[in-house]
Amino acid sequence: MLDTIIKDGEVYDGSGAASRRCNVGIKNDRIVAVGDITESANQVIDAEGAIVTPAWVDIHTHYDGQVTWDSAMDPSASHGVGTVVMGNCGVGFAPVAPNGEQDLIDLMEGVEDIPGTALHEGMPWGAWESYPEYLNFLAERNYALNISSLCPHGAVRNYVMGERGRANEAATEDDLAAMSHLVEEALNAGAVGFSTSRILGHRSIHGEPVPGTFANDAEVMSIAHAMRRADRGVFQIIPSSTLGPGRPGMNEHASLADEIKLIANVSRTSGRPATFTLFQIDDWAHHWREALDQVKAANVDGAQIYPQVGSRPTGLVFCIDTYHPWMLKPTFKRLKNLSPTERRRRLQEPAIKAALLNETSDLNNVQLGSMAFALSQVELNFANIFALHGRSSYEPTRDESFAAMAARRNVTPAELLYDHLTATPANMSITFFTNYSEYHLDAVHEMQLDPCTVTGLSDAGAHVSLIFDAVNPTYQLTYWSRDRLRGNRLPLSHVIHRATQRNARLFGFADRGLLAPGMKADINLIDYDRLSLGELNLCRDLPAGGTRLLQNAIGYVGTWIDGVRTRRDDADTGARPGRLLRS
């Protein structure tokens, strides 16, 4: 007798093949049958009118701290994700020297904008030192989904070189040997790869570039040799210039073309796949095509490179209770300790409004690596700022920008944005900084169709009050296969394949991402016609009272992880079958 039969659903098996109406049978933690099933089951789930898919595989997250205090794994678990890869971008929490946690917290807070207080209070520091010990700690815990981890360059360099590593000094031969050994040790213990960041925008909370940003070829290749010896893992990198050439005082140190050459060399030397972030950037709106051409030539020459692309523009969210253009103005600083209700009332006073619109930012005691400082250094482009709500398409027209609306109303864009953000607690806006150079998503459509790319970049668990692309698994399913009106859509089977089997294969999850006999029963049952994103909410549920933006999903009838139902009608069942996956 089977445990569960999901009956008469439209099954998209994750392979990219056309769907078929059939049944899926589950026994223990495995799929045992897909098709006509005559065997009885303890429970039969009527899936008529719904689609059945593998649970999503999210390959770019930053749950490295959250996994130590949380088992629910929101927001990803609420969006049908079955497996996450964390430890991206060269930042993480192992290895860590005794009493050395502050250096790693400073890195994570600066790079990924996770409150340092939450990491201090929420994490059980002292429970591990080495990377294998960190994995062993996680292996003893249960989750609503499965987790896996990359070994981060920043932590490895910091552990071996200390202050010299944080200052990005060149590694000695002894340093290289020690780092190479640690990476090999981590891979053999179950790390699913190695991650590094070489972009100047990634800095500690004190403004220092991530350790490894300027690593020379010898250092990078020592890692490649470690991966070759272990014969496992993916090389993940945020390359220099992937967000453009930089700006005065922050010029990137290497071209993207040179970085791709380095990545290709790493892949060929290690014999392992590599993935790097690729965007459309305003400074060079078509440069991403050149990058793809270079990747394809390298792959013909023996490399295995998979550029990682997003499914929508990357955007920074403005909310009067989190980040906004006036947060460092002297008048706002005097109001910030008021209750949200009282602060909003005061902000609507004409004199307060006039002061904030005319003051300059007070940067005293502002950490140089903080997002607040970074935002203060950027001149706002109101032609690229839009009102934000749960139903936003992320493909607005130029006429919907605050610049265009202000012109029609004969007010300044700053004034209009101010009035919008201070009107109600729910009012938010978003400014796009990738993938929207031409006021449409045709470039993203092309990237998503390219056979050498993979879909990722959700950043789930990071930028908790500024970016919430953790909802991308749901967004890409609804918008790209069903809701887009301003251009071509993508086949539903294609979108599902990229979110499941393709990502699972890249990271070696051979028994996940496909609905077939013998595979793990990581399954979504979805009311596709009803599937949507809910409203954005600001929640104060992190350790030490930290805040984060959350957006739920509507339409997940059920999610099963290892054969156990973890979601029922968009609600957490409380089941925690998820485990650490090792390479």
C-alpha cells in the first residue's frame, strides 16, 4: 500500500517535457509511480484542475545564519521551495576562529544586509569552528525544506590570514596551501561547492571589500586544484564588473571579459561546473550578450560555465519604516525613535516635509559598508522609481515612474515620492538597478531562453528589509508563463524545468528536481489559475527584534518534502522533514 496518491493532476515532471494528466504515488520518502496507479493508498489527494510539479530548487540564498535558529525557513518554504543552496557570494559562518564571529557577522551584515544584532543573538556561536563541524551542527536539525551549503571564500581567508586576509593582502604560499586544504576538507565533508565575490560593492559593514575580492590567479587556482582533488562541488562567483564598470572612486578592478576567462580556467582545471551572476546593466545594456557569447566559446573549449540570471529586475524597496531617501536627514533622525504611527503623523506636517526635502544627509556614525550609507551616495533616478504593491508586474512603463507622474501633476518627483511613502504604512516604492535598461523585460526573456543559463539570484534570507526576491520561484511561474502582457511569455514546462531539474543537476542533487520513480518525493500541488503573490508585509520576527519584508503566496495547495506534507492550502503544517544535503 502506498502512503499517498496525488490523483488526476496535470503533471509537469520537471524535465521540460509536455504535461500529462496522471497520478503520482508516494511511498515513504520516494516517488514510486507516475502514471496510471492501481495500488491503494492511505490517502488520496484529488488534484483535478491543479498542476503537480517538483518542489523548486533555489540555488542562490543566504540562510547561513537563519538555519541555526529557525526551522520554518520562510520565506522560501511558503513559495514551494524544496531545496536551497546557501553560502553564496563568499560570505558565511564557517570556518570561524574561536571568538572570531564578529568578523564574519560584519561581512554578512555589510554584504547581505542581515542585521548584525540578529546574527549575534540568534546564532549559537561556539557550537562549531571548522566547516565540517558547521555541517555536522546543521545535520542534527530538521527543517521545512532541504538545505545545502557552499564553502565561502571570505570565511576561509579570514580564518587562515586574519587581519591580512581582511585587508586583502596577497596570500603567501603557506596561506594558499592552508586555504586549499580547508576547501578540500569542506567539499569532502559535504559542501556543494565554493563561493567567492570579486565585486567592489560587496563590503563589510565597516566598508572593507570582502576577503578575496582582489585574490590573484594563484589563489583562485589553488581553490580550483582543491576542487579537482575532491572531484565535487560548483564554483560560484560574483565577478568584478558584473554590475558595470563602477563609478568614480569605486572603479571595478577587472573587466567582465577577463573574469570570464578566469572562471573558464577554474572550470577546466577543476573539472567542475561554475556559475556567475549575469545582469543587464544601464551602463552597457547589451553587454550581457557579449558575455554569453564568450561563455559559449569557453564551454566549447572544455569549460562548464552556467551564467546565473534572474527572473525580474533587481530592485531596492523604499518604505518609511525601513529604507528611504530621507533616513539619514537630521530631522528624520530626531524622529526615528518615535512609534511608527506617531512618526508617520509628524512626517505629514508641512514643516517636517519641507525640512526633509531640503536637508543633506548626516553621515556621522554611519557605517561605511551599510546599505544606508550606500543609498546616501547614489543620486536617485526618479524615472526608474515606481510604486510597489503585491500585484506589481515588475514591468511598468516609463509613464508609471515617479518622474513621469510628477511631471503630469506639476510637482517635484521627490515631493511626490515623499507623499506616497508617508501616506499609509502599506505604501512602498521600488527602484530598479538591473535588468530594466529599456523599460521592459525582453532581455530577461532572452536570458531565460538561452540554453547555457540557469535561473537563480533570489537572495532569499538576505537584504531582508530592502530586497525580497525570495518570491521569485512563484513570480517566474505566474508572470512568465501566464500574466505577462508586454511581450512574449515562456512555456510553463520550460519555467518549471529551470526551477527544478536544471538547478538540481547543476548542484548534483541527482535524486531531486524530477517527478519519476525512485526520485525523492519533493512535490508541489498548485492551483495554477489562482497562484499569485500576496501583499507585502513588514514583520518584526528576527532575533533581537529585527525586521524583514515578507510576501506570502496564494495557491500552493500542498508541498511535500521527502514524502511529508509541509504546506497545506498556503499554511505551514508544522512538519519538518527537511535535512542537510551533502555533496
